Amino acid sequence: METNETRNPETNPETKPETEPEGKLQAHDAEQQPPEELDELQTKVRDLPESKWNLFQTIGGAVMGAACGYLLTEVSGYPSIGMYGTIAAALLALFGPRMIEKRLKRSVQKARVWMMIALGVWLLAKMLFMLLSGVPILNK
């Protein structure tokens, strides 16, 4: 007759007992990883104070957003290269921050936010300029 006791891994014949607990394995793996090697630029960026890094992200994100807005509104107006401006703006907005983040090995999340804010402001300003100057937004 079998009892209703729960079996420990050590007493259960169907499973093998673990040699080390989970917590010890994670700590052991973290100790064996070599220190991250950074080049000169990555070291400079890593050593920047957080306030200065946030300022650089704000400025860089705003410039990138304005560049995307310019590509979307001004360059796309040219008949021969218009579609390339739209493609370039999309590629810049999608892959620019990711490439910078991989190169610098530091998060650029605030730059992404400021890029979207600057792009929105650019598009809103362009729309207001068009409305005030009498340019029809929708053609018949």
C-alpha cells in the first residue's frame, strides 16, 4: 500500500537529484563571465554623468526627429526623389537609434522619445503653416 506523502527529489526514483541549487548556478555563471571590453568611445559614453547623457539624448533625439520631419515633408515633395525621402525617414527613425545604442552600448530610450516629440512638432508646424498660407491639404 502506498502513502500520500510527497516525494522529495532525493527519494523519488524517477528523477535524478540536482547537484547544485538554481541560485548557486546563476551566481556561478555570473562569476565566470569575462568583464565587458569597451573601446575608447564606449568608455567615454559610459563614464558620462546621467544628467549630461540625458541632455545629449534630448538634443540628438530632437535633431533626428527634425531630420525625419524634413525628409517626410520637404524632400518627399520632389517628384523624382520623393519616395526616397520617405524611405530614408523611416529607416532613420527605425534603425538610427538601434545602431547608436549598439555602438555606444548604452540605452538611448530618451532620444527615441524626443525624436517622436520633435517629429510630431515638425508635422504639426508644417500643417499649421500650410493652413495659414492657404495651401489646400486635400486636392480634388
